[in-house]
Amino acid sequence: MTATQADLHIDRPTVADGSVLWRIAKDSGALDLNSSYSYLLWCRDFAGTSVVVRDERGEPVGFVTGYVPPDRPGTLLVWQVAVDAAQRGRGLAARMLDGLTARVAAEYGVTEIETTISPGNTASERLFASYAERHGAAVDRTVLFEAGDFPDGPHDPEVLYRIGPLRVQDASDR
């Protein structure tokens, strides 16, 4: 069952959400799946720099995980973005990303975001290009990790997207 936009709300994740985030990531078919333990830790230790979108029952149907690197306090690194299959195509990823960066900019003073995208992941490329456009920011792309850097078998290179400086709007401005 698909919830309407009004039935969905953006929230901070809790430890209780970790198993659902793991399932959404697993079912995405596009993300590198981390251990279930890592999603539990993420929801505990990085809830302030991550978001979930909840349906009318309060269940997570999407998430964005991120963190502020200690040596780059003005940067939010977006680790993973995922939306449950039943909720895709409704702009939830963009809505979560906008809501998260508005909150993190206000709370942490973030002025740019970083993420990595494997070549050919057109959905992520479009998401972050449109994000940069909405926020009046430039996009700089460089290869962060080559395919051969990954010790666990074949892996595409990871391209680092730096987006900034941001012109982040409060949710009430939209």
C-alpha cells in the first residue's frame, strides 16, 4: 500500500529502525549492503545526521544516512539513500535529502555535502544533480576510490561528488 505525501513525515532514526533500514537497503538492489549491526549503530550514533521517512503507521519507508567528518566540520557526507520499492518515484529521496541538509546546516553549520556514486547509477546521479540545482551549488566530481582499491572482489569505482557551497532553505521557505 502506498501512502500519500501527507501520510509521510521525516524523522530522526532510532535504534528500533535499524533492522528496517537494513531490509530497505538489502531490497534496494543498488546499495552496498552493510551488516545489520552497522545499521543499528548508525541509528544510535549518527541519528543527528541521518533521517527516515515514516508512513502513516510510523514505519520507515526510506532513509538517508550521513555523518559530519571530524576533519571537515562544514561537510555532510551522505552515506546511503534508499526508498522502499512501494514508495519510489514520489520524490521522497529529494525530500529527505533537503530536510536532512536543512537540519544539519542549522545544527552543525554544514555548507557542503559529499557523496560517492558508482558510474552508471543514473538515479543517484540525477538525485544529486537536481539537489545541487535546487540549492544553487556547484558540483565537483573526482574519483575517490578506484575499482582496484576494493579488496573484496569486483567493485565499480566510487566517484566523489562535492556539492557546495549550499544555499539551504528552511522547510518553511519551500
